[in-house]
Amino acid sequence: MRRPPLTASLLILASLALVAPVARPAGPDPLDRVVRSVFFVAKSENRNEVHYGVALDSACVPVGASPVFAYWRMRERGPLATEPLLSREVSAYGVAQPQRVEHGDRGGRVVFRLNALPRRSIAIDAAPAGPDGQACTATARAVIGGTAATLTSVFVQLRWPFGVDHIELSGRAGTSGRVVSERVE
């Protein structure tokens, strides 16, 4: 069963961040890595979520001009079920172009915006992790309620029959770890 069409306003859903484990993508270079879930958007309609990931190389540096990608995690069908965004969903959930990619010797950053939130920048920072540096982590960062924060959750409360009532962004402030939130009407 397919999810019902979503309005473009749904994508004010912006950003939440999780430090996520690395999964190896299918591709020509087995040393390339991908963090499949850096942040996601949940909504009141159902349990399905839009997840945002980032493609990285073996040094945890973002790969290519557009390393951030979005896809559906179809929780209504099972814990591992996924689907690509449909073309009609890109205006609501897609990643705006261009993405600004910053490379470091070990790790890097991608700064981008979601199509539905053209005024809110999100940055994904990637770095080596683990005792031997053989894994990568990625964290999404944005301003929440006027405070620079690590995004931890985004929830969209839908309005019946169509539209968005509000969005709740939550995270942790800089080095203090203080919980911050912002309600977007």
C-alpha cells in the first residue's frame, strides 16, 4: 500500500541529527562508505519517515558534488523496508542544490538546504570514529530556537484534511548539551 500524496508544505519538516553507524554501499569501490541515516523527519500521519544520509569515502570525506540524499524508511511495512522519494515528493522532501562540500584530511562537511526550508541551512559533519578510525560518524547541525545545536528530532503535526499544523525541532545546544526546541507554525 502506497502512502498518500504529501503536500509541499510538509517539508518544513527539517532536520534532526543522529550519530549514525556506517553501512557499506553497493558500488565499485568497497572502501567507500555511506552513513544511511544522519537525520530524519517523522510525522503524525503514520510511522513512515524520510531519512537523510551522506556518501563518504574511506577517509570519511563527503563524495561528489551532491553527497546528501533522501529516502523513505517504510516503517509501516517493516523495520528494513525502504523506498526512494517519488518525483512528486522531491519538492517537499528533496535536498536543494547546490550542496556546499568542504573537504578535510580526515572527514568533512556538507552544507545544504531542504527544498521545503529554503531559508534554513543544515550542515552534516562527518569524521572518522572508533579506536582505529575505520568507521565514520555523521552529525547534522542547525539553528534551533536561535541556538546552534545538534539536531535530535523533527516531528510534523499534520492538519486534517491537508496541511501542516506545526513542526517541532528538538536538539542539544553546543557544548553544554542543554535541550533546545523550536515550534514552527
